[in-house]
Amino acid sequence: MAIATLLPATTAFIQRAPRMLIGAEWVEAADGQTMPLRNPATGEQLCVVPRATVDDVDRAVLAARQAFDDSSWSRTRPRERQNLLWKLADLMQRDAELLAQLECLNNGKSAAVAQVMDVQLAIDFLRYMAGWATKIEGSSVEVSVPLMPDQQFHSFIRREAVGVVGAIVAWNFPLLLACWKLGPALATGCTVVLKPADETPLTALKLAELVQEAGYPDGVFNVITGTGITAGAALTHNPRVDKLTFTGSTAVGKEIGKIAMDSMTRVTLELGGKSPTIVMADADLGSAAAGAASAIFFNQGQVCCAGSRLYVQRKHFDKVVADIAGIANAMKLGSGLDTSVDMGPLISARQQERVWRYIEMGRESGATIACGGEQFGPGYFVKPTVIVDVDQQHSLVQEEIFGPVLVAIPFDDEADALRMANDSPYGLGASIWSNDLAAVHRMIPRIKSGSVWVNCHSALDPALPFGGYKMSGVGREMGYAAIEHYTELKSVLIKL
């Protein structure tokens, strides 16, 4: 066992009971209420944070509204927005180990992996978005205006910041998801009220400190902590919010979407997934098995685009499943501070129980547990699990489990694989494992998902838009598409 030593700054941050940032002030909840945070690896309490009231949310939105409408932020030039984002990214780079340790303690994931993956991807994304701040363009248009045939006109199209952004993020990648919202918002000149997940607000609160240190004006970035049912709902219903962006479950996302439509609030929803991993007969089977294992067991399977459905061409099905089971059985589970650990705990006792219910459902229906199928504590651990002998219409195949549970089904030919891959209410990601490029290019346009990876899975880059088809959401994160979602188009016509 090789337990990483906590930085003094990590311990100090937790011990001082972090507060919310509203405008320029670090505040407690208006009624003084708090809520506990727990270490998923032990179940022990880490610290307490404010439990925001509706009034707290209103104050945060008002601070963001004033910062957008009345302060110098709305007149900040593109170069200044670019440089501020670069400064924020540099500060995150400086504090990368601290951010990773907070993510580990609060979420359960490996601190070492969080530093090279979650934190570094967040930094890279902010730097990518900083570049867009100076490249937001409109266009000039030659118009006809048939009702005034004898007149001359000058016309152009402006792209303007949408305004106040209400951002609500999930607990599986707390820092990275926050930056996915923050980057394009700050690049375009919006202001933000961030509501992190109930369970995982620590890196959002540290991020708020870094935003202040970078020199952003008061009210440009606000962080409220609390429950979804109170703070999240208040942010969603607030009439001063111009755009809502949410990452989380499809059920909650649908409710947010309905509320947003009532007030015509702009909305981006990055929701659930049940992503297929398709292994063709010609694939490098060793690489495919390792890739499929990583696709489902990375981050304890708590990934919206996790490869949770495995389809293998029948002649190689038993071998690939056996190889994945071997990988799963060799994985070491434990605290994310232990650098020798391969997989950490689930986020909470509630999530552990949810995943366990699905495994038990499989047993009761006659499915075969090829490996895993066990839970243990202290902490919220579920062993990496592979389940076979399951019907395509079973809940294990059709519903998002959000844990380290892989359901494997054989297929006969390309058409069979595509039919089963698309037989899902979700469409976030998919991967094809094959060396037959003709077959791959035939399959890509027929797969109904926002991302298709070939001979890899869940490989993300700031330049590639990320989002889903069907019940996996509306809109896109990352890439230039994100800039489009944080701006409005304004047409201007001047009669000369």
C-alpha cells in the first residue's frame, strides 16, 4: 500500500469549512444550515458546507446579473477575457495536486489519475477556450429587402454573450464539468452561478478562490452549495437566468428542460448514456478487451459515456468476455489516495445500493455473473462486474446503471450489431473495435450517438464537441459548438 500524503493546503481547506462565494463575499447560508460531506472510501465525514436557501440563490443570481449588466465585465475586451482565462488555467496548474486531492477525498477517485486526467483536461479546456475569446465573429450580409427595392442597406450579424448562466453539474467529474461550463461562459463574456452536485462541491469552491485570485470582477463567478431540490430548483426557476446548462441524469434534465421552455431560457443538457462497445471479428482482440474494460471500469463506471453495453461478434465472444473478466478480477480496489489501487469507491451509499440492486436483478432473472457481483465496505465499493446471458430488452441493457457493471451480448453480423447498438433510449457515445476501415466507415453514420470512437473509447479533446442524441441530451459541450451555445445572434439592418 502506497498512501499519498495530503498537502497541508488540502487539510487546511477542508478544516476551515468552506463557504459559498456570492459576489465578493464568502458566506454561510442565510439560515445558517449546513450539510455534511463524506469520504466515499471510508464513509467518514470530511467537513460541512453551507446548505443554500432560495434567498441565497436569488442573491447569487442578482450578483451575476449586476456583474453582467452594470459592471465593466460586459465591456471587457476579447484579449482581456483571453488573458484572464489563461491566468486561471495557470493557477489551476500551480494547484493541480491540491485540486486532485480534494477531488479524491470528495469523490473517491484516484488522486493520481485525477491530477493527470480530470485536472489536466480542465486546464487544457480553459486554455482552448481562452483562444476562442479573440475569435468570436459575426458576419456582413448582402441583403435584398424586396419591400424597399430603391434603398441601399448595410447589414451584419453580431454574436453576443447570452448573459447570466445557471450551471448545475454532476458528481462524477466535479471539477472538469464545472470548467466545461465556466470556460465558454467566461470566453464569451457571460457571468455564472454554479451549483455543484450535493455530494461534491469542494473543487468548485477551490475553483472560485482561483477565479478571484486571477482577477475576475466580483459577481462574474458565484458558487452556491446545497441540495438539488432546493438550490438547484431555485436556480432553474430564477427569471434573471438567461441560460441553464446541466450535466446529470436524464430524469432531472427533462424536468429542467421543461422549466426552461416555460420561460424560453436557453438550455444545454448533457445527460445519461448507455454506450455500446462493438468488437468486430477482425479486431485486435487483446486491445479490444483491454479497451472495453477501461471503457466501463474507469472512474468506477461512473461515466456518462461509459461503455456499459458490450457487443462481440459471436465467434470471439467467450474469449473477449474471459479476457475482460480476467482484467476485472486482477483490479485492486481501495482508497484513491493509495497509488497502487486500480479502482476506487462509488460516490455514496445510495449509489452503491442502486448498482447492487441491478446486479441482484440480473441474478434473479437468470443472468450469469462472469466476474465480480460483490460489494463491501467500509466505504462504498462494488467489485467490477461482467454479466452475460442477458436479453437485449432487459433493464440491465436498457437502463443506465452508472457503476462498474458491464453487460455482454454476442452478435452475428454488422447489421445485427448496429440494430442492438441503436436499440437504446440513449445516444451519447459508442466505440467500434475493428481494423476493417470500410466496415468502420459504413457503421459510423448508422450509429445514433453524439460521439463514435474507433479502437478507443471515451477519448475526449477540447476541440471535439461532446453531447448526445435522443435521451442523452440537447446541445454540445466543448469545441466551437460551446461558443455557439453561450451566445445569441443579433441581425442588424441599417438603411443608408
